[in-house]
Amino acid sequence: MKHDIPRDGLRPGFWNRPLTALTPREWEALCDGCGKCCLNKLEDADTGEVFFTRISCRLLDTETCRCGQYEERKRFVPECVVLSPKTIAKVAYWMPSTCAYRLRHEGKPLYDWHPLISGDPESVQKAGESVRGWTLPEFEIPEEDWEDHIIEDL
């Protein structure tokens, strides 16, 4: 299994620093590789409540739980949210509750299963925290049926 999130040569404990103090490599390394951010979501227009579905973005590689076109994703999926220290405050509510970016934005620690804590890039899958093996491709499910595939909060 290819784990393309390079985590070598980074400052020890960088994930405890303010998000605005991270280098671009540290920012990318903060991702746990779960793939949950690549699930399609529905937002209630009246309440703002976000519902995750088991329907994955067309670019998600469901084996690696990584974007198949990460560097060019906005070209293929214009509505893709690009996280950065500048945008996290606006989109944190849209991220899964286990997301390292959301957790750190909220001042919370990373989970023990996060690869930065465990030292094991497979720890996310071993803990059952990734989307590997249970998503449905968005092209197979008509958008009007997405409500039928809502899942519990992540």
C-alpha cells in the first residue's frame, strides 16, 4: 500500500503548534489519510447541519483513501475544498469530527490512532477510522438518492 504523505524530517511535535505556524510540509503531514473529507456531504439549508454520505468523490482512490488527482483536484472537481490555515476556520464544520485539521483548529489533541502519534501509516485503517471498503462511487448513485446513503457523524 502506498502511503504518499511524507512524514520524515519534520519538527518533533509540530502538530501541537498553531496551524498558522506550520510549514507547508507539516500542514500536509497533518492529514491522517482517512479519506472522510472526500465523502459527499449534504447540508440542510435551514439549519446548516452537515450530513455525511457513504458516496465518495469521483477522485477518491478507495484503496489508499487518497485523492487520485490531488495536485489537480480543483480542475476536475471545482467545488473541492482546499484546506489551508487561512480557510480552516470557514470550513472546519464541514470536516469530519475526527479530522486532524478540525481537531487542531478546535484546540483538541490528535487521536492515538493518528499516524503522527502511532508512527504507523496503517493505524487509521487498523482503528477502523478510514473509508476503505465501505464507500459508493458518486457516478453510480443519482444525486437525488444521496439522502438514502447518509451515515452517522464521523
